[in-house]
Amino acid sequence: MEGCMLRGLKTKGYRAYNWLLHLLYATPPRYRAGLFANFIGLQILRTLVFEFGYRLRKIAFRRTNITSEALEHDGISVFEDFLSHEQMKELEFEATQFLDNSTVTTDARPLTLTCNLHLIAKNGYRLVSKTFSREFFEKSGLYDIVECFLKKRVRIPPRVYFIKQQYHTKDLGLPQQDYQDEPHFDIPFRSVKAILYIGDTDDSNGAFNYARGSNRFTLQRLLGEYLHSIMSSKNKKTHRNPLQGLKLSRFRAESLGSVPGKKNTLIIFDARGVHRRGDFKTDHPRETIFIDFRDTDSWMNSIMAAPIMPRQLKKFGR
Ligand SMILES: [Fe+2]
């Protein structure tokens, strides 16, 4: 009896702990609430609050760099030969090891193998390759770019995944089942994601597509957000991203440019801009490392972050 009670308490405590963590790590979604709230302008209010918050942070956080300025302007920046030859070899070796322990998702188009590298690092397993920790998890150059672009400190490491995606020959020409091949934006505020091509990637095996400049905050975009929130709340049951019914010009996304790249090309982009995963015209795999800084939008990142004062920045030579 006593044992049962203790087990019950433990379960409740564990649930409460999980709930608290979930709350602290939660990030704002693309839109909130139902049709009525969005009809009276909830999304306009949300978008304005996010933009106002960014402009306030910009007053205190003045550090900037070339890549963050390119992100500001185009929403995307591309680095060829991001890692050294040795680093890339090391990383390829480890990526192969990870693939053996990867999880197969249910999506058959494309067939997807995923490995969450951040969980491996978090659980204390040592990564053989120092490249992962040095370039993605510790205070890498990427952190500086993200901090300068978001105008805030990155206190939570990014989520990093090794992903291999592939189409069966019989499925070529069919749409992708996770709808990632449809033009969409992830959220109504600035947030950074990056893709490192592990193999040569072009229009035949799902090269990333992005509409340059579609990340910018404009009045047309605000109206687009409003219309999009109404359409999304009407179609709540589907996971589709219904940009199709809207004028893409409102999002400056009339044409999405393909971003092909050789192995070792890194693409950094603002997920507020319109993008999509390209089509698979062959059965060649698309192998990438996906780096997501989305957790910087959570309460946890704010709680952990000390306020940045210009004097402190000077002290650290920034
Ligand atoms: Fe996306």
C-alpha cells in the first residue's frame, strides 16, 4: 500500500516536473487560438509584439557581423566549405555511426532516418568527433551570428539532427507526406535554423528553397499574417501550411530560389521567411545536419540569460 502511494507521488512529481519543463521550453507557435480571436486581429497583435520586442532588444544589443546583416537583408546566408577537410571527414565517419542507431520515421515520402545529436550530447555520451561540439554545441561561430541577428544571448544549445531522406523510385513525382515541400514560413518572428549538406545536394535530391527578402517585416506581411491566421484556424485539423490561397507577393515570396550546394555547404536562414524542401527527382539521398536555434525563443533562454549591458559587452571586447 505504502509502496503504491510512493509510486503515485513519484509519478505526480515527475509529471509536474515534465509539465514545468515543457512550459519553460515552450516556444511561440505560428499562430494561436481559434477563428474568432484571429478574426479580431490576434495575429496582428502577436506579430507587432514580437517585432516591438526585437526593436527594444536592438537598443541594448548593438553587436553585429557580416552574416547577421545578410540575414537581416535577405533572410539567408550560404557558406561553401564551412568545415575544414579533416573536420568533414571526421564528421562523416561519425554520421555513419549515428545512422546505425537512427529512428525511422513513419513518413514514406521521403523515407527519413533521423538521429537527435543534441540528446546524445545532453545524455552525457561522448561524441567521438570534436567537430560536433566545437562547431554546433559550444560557443561556435554560429552562436555569434545568431546572437547578433536575434539581439539576444544564446543560452540553450541548438537542437541538432543528422537526417537522411530519400524517395523510392516508384514514388518520384508524388508530393511529400510531411508537406515540407509546400512554401511556408515557420513562425511570425525571427528565428534561426541552419542546414549543413553532408552530401552534394541539388534540384534532383531536395535542395532547400528560400524566397530571399521574404523575412522582412512590412505592412503587407502584417496583412498576410492576418489572412494566414484566419485560413489556418479554419483548417485546424490539417497540418498543411495554407499559403496557397494567399498572394505570395504579400510575403515577398513570388519566387523561391533553389539553394543547391556541394557537400560541406552551410545554409543559415531566418525561419520567418518563406521556404520549402525541394523536390526529389531521383532516388539519390539528401543527407544533412539540421541545426535549430528555436529554443532561444523559450522562457528558459530568457531566465538563464543575464541582462546584457553595453558596459559588459565592452568588457568582453565586443
Ligand atoms: Fe519550415
